[in-house]
Amino acid sequence: MMTNCLALMGNMSWLGWLMPLTVLSLLGLGIAALIKYLFTSTRTSTGARS
């Protein structure tokens, strides 16, 4: 399966290599943003309320 995927990516020139890298980096950024949101929202809600 890996050889088929690499062969398909090779046939698509630079776009075949750019698209998976872009999807993986966007997924990583989304996970990092979610983790940051979850950890920072719990700490700020414990402050004094006016």
C-alpha cells in the first residue's frame, strides 16, 4: 500500500507532496489549538468574578 501511495504522489508532481504535508500540518495546528484552549480556559475561569 505504501508503494502505491508513493507512486501516486510521484505522478502528481509537487502537488502530490504538498497536499499531505499541508493536511498533516493543519491537523497538528488544530490539535495544538484545542489543547491550548482546554488548558487555558480552565485556569482563567477560576479568577475573581465581579
